[in-house]
Amino acid sequence: MIFSIFYAPFVFILLKFYDIKMVSMIIFSISMVWLFVLKDKKDISLLFPLFYITIAIFAFFSQAFLVLKTIPLLLALFFSAVILISYFQERSMILDFAEKMSKEPLGEEEIQYIHQSSIFWFFVSIINICIHFYFYLNTNLDFWLFYSSVGWYFLFLFAGIFQYIHRRFIFLRRGDV
């Protein structure tokens, strides 16, 4: 997660001093260290360094900055797919997160509400993909740099505030929850 925040500025700064092949090798090396640190994990977190390694290899051989620029977009696509798949598996990742954060057990209606809100988060993630894609195609690197590092957090922060307000003032006020 931390690497994804600093990825865009990191690549931007490296490209000021090194060519695309050297930047690709640096990303590859960091990703290998990251993979080694996670070697005992058995969860989805192993996919992230493998993903960065794959992109670094493609960027090295293609010598194209656009390949490196795709990482935030591809991560957004991956995140959207995880949300959608978890919704259809009847065990939404948002529900898992809510259960971990809740101080008391969630009621059945609350669980249903949270599961249904996965669709909301899926659409927020689709908006995120569209914005990432726009900045991917845009030639102004400053926009890509800002949105790919911290800008997308604001989108999700505003969506989280909207979700909180909806839950607090609409869902919980229905009286039967």
C-alpha cells in the first residue's frame, strides 16, 4: 500500500536521472525485496510485488514509460474486480472490513446493508478507473502524478463520507434496525 502511494512520484523522480531501463530495474529490484519480505504470507498481498515485477519486466523490454504509467490504472482495475467478485461470492470485502472495525456484532439487516453497499463501492471504483484512465492518456504528468499518488484517496474519502451520512441519517433512522 505504501509503495503504491509513492510509486508515481518515485518513478517521476527516477526518470529525471535514469533511463527507462534503469528505472525498470530499480522497480524490479525493490519488488523482489518486497516479495522476499512477504515470502511467508499466503494471501493476496503476494500478488502486488509480483504485479510490479511483471510490469517492470515489460517496461524494461518495451522501453516505454506508458507501461510504467499503467500500474495505478491496473491496480484500480484489480481493486474493482475484487470488490465485484466479493459481492457475488456473498462475502463482500467491505463487510469483512466493517466486522473488523465494529465493536459489537452486526445485525442481519446491517450485514445486508453493508453487503449491498458493495455495489456503491464498485461504482466508486469504476469512477476511479475512469479518472485514472483519463490521466493515463493525458500528457500532463503533473495530473497523473497527483492523482496516482494521493488524488484517488480524496475520491474514496468523499465516497466514505457519503456512505457514512447515508447510513447514519437514512439507514439507521428507519427505526427497524
